[in-house]
Amino acid sequence: MRQPFSIYPSLVMLMNKTTVLFFLFFTFPLWIFFIPFPIPPYLDFQVLYHANLGLLQGIALYDHAAQTELIAHLAGVHPDQVIVLPFPYPPWYALSTLFLALLPIQSAARLWFGLNLSMLLISVWLITDGWRPAPRLASFLAAILFAPVVGSLYVGQFIFPVLLGASLMNYALRHGNAKLTALAAALLTFKPHLGGPLSGATILYLLLNRGEFARRALKAVLVVAVLLFGLGFLADPLWPIAYLRSLFDFRHLPGVSSCALCASLPVGLTALLIGRTDVSLALPIGAVLLIILFAGLFFLRRPIFRRPESFISTVILITLSADPYLLNYDFALLLVPLFLTTASIRPVDWFWPAIAWLLPLILLGLFGRSGSPFLPLTALMLLSRQVVCTPSTDPPTTNMR
């Protein structure tokens, strides 16, 4: 007779989760919006804001010259007196944040800060699904105080949709949710050089794991990909060509071609080989590293790609080890493997995750930007530990729903 009421606990759990998500995503940004936090609007955030401002004025997203004239006109100066960076992200990033340009830049920066903080908290909530309450609550504080996260929040960086996408991808694969898998894949493309490897690896993961869920997920990803491609033309009628041109223009900006501020292993190896940093040489080095790491783990530690948690962690750690164009705030993505690997170990084995959390703080706190080139050591340390803890023989195949 108790069967009719068996749905009640599940319903309560679903309502609790929905309430948490609603609070984090809507209430928190609005609360921060009305509080005059001293968030600087003219750092990284202005790149997104100026691109959106141009769109509202009918300027194509990648028309850099027209955007420069617009900003100069609004500032009342000659175009030669303003610096407007080319927009280096896909058009759907700008379209999804177009509402920010409806506000004054100071208010928009505060709202963007609140949205980023909400995406961070939702990401942690997804990663720690199934954790006990005490460590789960502690993880929120640990995430906010993580050194790359603090810097990203302050300058209004664009890493948090990718962080949310990676966290959501892990959650979706674990729970066999095709629609969330497609949404996660879309979020990962917001910064293609950082989230693209995980998005592509997930497609390969689904192709190799044949089953009903894999087929539904691949169809959903294809639908979302076509939708995003079509929406891009709303931002720029020639967006595929204009976007590539914008990336090349961005690459030739002073400091970008040399990648002197990059926090990547390929750039560090380039500096050791030729005595200076150069992204053009770091690109092939990064490609070789990517192939070696993926191929080596696939042939020597194939079980590391079996479970969604270890698969997601490994791909992110390889990306953070081999991607040539990384800055210190991109290592906010390290939170995903950091928490996923912590969940599978005993509290007495938390030494290495604790070191991985502290190392960016020590490097950036003591050496400032000079410590950025050593940040990939954190990813390599976690990747090495994960490889050591993974058996070389295949476990039973995971049950994908």
C-alpha cells in the first residue's frame, strides 16, 4: 500500500535540486547587481561588452574597424586613441550574453561577476553530486578561494561557461542524460581551444560506447551543433570566415604572438629550446604532446577512459598540459579533475589534491605572473597520480544508461 507514496522522496529531492539551481543562477547575480561591489569594468570583461554593444548597434560581431569607430565615437575621441581587441570567441558566446550591453558597463560588469560566480557554484554542485554534506559545503569555499578562480572573477574572464560545461558533461554521462550532454558540449565550445578537446573526446567516447544512450546523445549533440552554427549568422553574416580572420588578428596583437604571459608547457619548452617564447613554435610542440599523452594513455592505461569521472579528468589534465595558449586564469578548469579525483579517495590520501590546490596560490602569490609558466606542473602532477592509481587491465565495462 506504500507504493503510491514511493515517488514522494524523489519528488522532494528534485524540488530541492531545482531550488538550489534557481537560487544560484538567478538570485545570486541579482543580489550582487544591486550591491556596489568595486568590480573593474575595463579589464577582460570589456572585450565581451564592446562586442555586444556593437551588435546592438547593428555592427557585425567580427567587424573590428566598425567596433573601434563606435567606441571612439562614444568616448568622443579619434579611433586611433582607443584600443578595442578583436573578439576571439564563437558568435554564440556574444549572442547568449547580449543582454549585458543593455546596461551601463559598470552595472554589466557586476552582473557578469554574479553570473560567473553562479556558474562556479553550480559547477561545484554538479561535480560533488553524491558527496556527504560537510565536504560538499567545504568544496564551495575551496572553489571560490582557488587562486585561478579569484583572478578570473576579478577581471571578468570567460572561463566559467567552459567550467560549467565540463562539470555538466561529467554529470550527464554519469546519469545517462542525452540533452544535458548536448548542452554541456555546447558550453565547452565557448572557449574552443580549452573546451574543444573535451567536447571532441566526448563525441569519440560516445561513438565507442555503443548503446541507446550514446545514440541519443550523439543525435542531441548534432542538433545543437547545427543550431549553434545557424545562430552564428545572426551575429555576423560571414561568421565562419570572419571568426577565423578575427583569431588571426588577435594572434598578431603585441604580446599575443610571443605568448610571454602564457602559462603553458609548450611555451615553456619553446623558451628552453630557442631562448624566447614564441606561440608559432609552441603550437606544433603542443600538438605532439597532445598526441603522445592521448596515445600513450590509450594503449598503456586504457581503463582510465572507461568511467566518466576518470575520462573527464584525464582529458582536462591532458589539455592543461599540452594546450599552448593558456593563461593563469584558464587553470580554474583544474577544479573539475581536482574534485573528481578527491571524491574517489580516502581522506587520508588527500595530500596530493591539497598540494594541487595550494600550488597555484604559492606560485602566483610569491612570484606573480612569473609563476604562471609553472602552473602546468599542477596538471601533470594530478595526471601522473591518476595514471599510477589506474590499473593497466580493463575493468568490467561501465553500464551507460
